[in-house]
Amino acid sequence: MSYPDIRPRRLRRTPALRRLVEENRLAPSELVLPLFLKEGLTEPKAISSMPGAVQHTRESLRKAAHEAVSAGVGGLMLYGVPTDDHKDETGSAGLDPNGILNVGIQDLVAEVGDSTVIMSDLCLDEFTSHGHCGVLAPDGSVDNDATLAIYADLAVAQAAAGAHMIGTSGMMDGQVGVARRALDKAGYQDVSILAYSAKYAGAFYGPFREAVESSLQGDRRQYQQDPPNLREALREVDLDVAEGADIVMVKPALPYLDVIAAIRDRVTVPVAAYQVSGEYAMVEAAAANGWIDRDRAILESLTSIKRAGAQIILTYWATEVAQKLRF
């Protein structure tokens, strides 16, 4: 049978029919809100390349967390932004119990407790004077194994501050296994690991680097993945799962929907995707110029990420979208 007997448009005729047969539906609990906590601020500071996003004070961080939890957001991912005088070659401020990231984790735990999942970024780039995700070898390259020793200590420091989930984002070989063993040895067997398994060295991170006041010199192509490669991502995911990753993630999201889909078909652990700052900024900029419908573009982009296979999405629109989905 074919047309005119078969008419697919029948199921698109009314909003009620379209809702009834909708194949993918976003839920607030699937969204994670990234947050930036800046050391020394007395009031929130707007991020110029990310309209609507801010660097938080400790007070505004607590308020943002409370708002997100009230909207039903599934998790909070925290990034600490130290002052320049607290950056050094090895990112030692990340290990300080009184450093901005670990203090922020403590604040979130005190504010929202177990009502959402408190996640923290396990990386050195915010804390190093050179802006790389690890310590440098004499030739200027990132020393993978020396960095892993610090990652182990970072994992324990963040767990001690109260993080429920550690986000291993540095793309060092072996980082998941090192973090898992360090957490277990320190008695944090229940702290889970969100592995940035397929993190690409792409062009969509610019606004984020403003948000964390990155000191990056050069680029990260020696350790982040090359955008043309898919099979490499599958290999990275296999390694991370074998090392103990509880969740695997693709970053960025929209340019890598095929990667998300391939990973979803390959693993049995949950799959996450990070809708990064450049994806956010493009929609906001186009909407501000009247070129696209902002609200529809936000929901369409998030739905496409879910349709590709991500059941968890990190997005700067998490609270806004969660409120709309609930109310």
C-alpha cells in the first residue's frame, strides 16, 4: 500500500496528535547545568561571549543552584576560576581544600545536599599558568604520566569536598583508572566518574575560555581528539569503560551527533553529551539578531542531542529549559 491509502501527515495534524507520537521527549532530570565560580568576586560578572551566563560569587552560586534544583535539573557541574596569582605551573590551587573549586563544592553540598548530583571538573587547565590540562615536560609538551599523579590527588580532594561525581576532562591516557583507584583507596568507592571520553579539539570552546579566564598558550591537539576521527572515539570509550567509567561523554555535542549515536550503540553505561559554549553562543547571537526563533532553536538542538543517543545533556540553558518543561 502507498499513497493515497497511506498518509503519514495524519499523525501531524494537531498538537495533541504530535505529542502522542513524539519519539523523543526532554526531561528536566536529564539536564546538567555547568556553573563558573570566580575567586574574589563581590557580584556576578557577565560573560560577554555567553549572553545570560555569568561567573558567580559564592552567594550567587548558591542561589543559582537552588533555582536549578527547584526546576528539577538533574545535576550541577562546577568549574572553579582562580585569580591569576593563584595559578602556577602545576595547578596546585586545585588541590587546596580552601581553593575556589573545593570551597564551591562544599557550598553546593551545604545548599542543595543530595537533591541533585553535584559534579566537579577534574582537570588542571583553570589552575595552570600555561592553561594546559596537565603539567609540562621540558620540551613544552604535556607530560601524561606526571599529570596523572596530580589527577589522583585532585579526585580525592574533590571527593573530600563532597562531590558526588568527578568529571575527568583532561584527556590524559589512563585518567579514569587513576582517578578510580585513588578514590577507592581513599574510601570514596561511591563517588562516580563521568568520563570525558570523546573530547574533541574543536573550534567551539572560545566562550568557555573567557568564562574560565584561560591562560592557554598554544592548543590542545596533542591530547584532545582530532575532529575527523570516529573510530578513535570508540577506542577511547572502550578504554574508559574498562577503567571504571560510570558514564561516558561526548564533547562538543551538535557537531558530533554521529559520534554520540555510535557510542550509544556500543556501550551499556549511560551516555552524556556537552552542548558547549560555542553552540550556546551561536544560538544566542543569531537570536539576538532576529535570524532564528531562540526558544525553538534551543529545544530543537537539545532534542537532536537526545535523539542521537545522549540521555544526559550538559547545557547552559538547563534551568531555563527545565522550567519550561515543567511548567
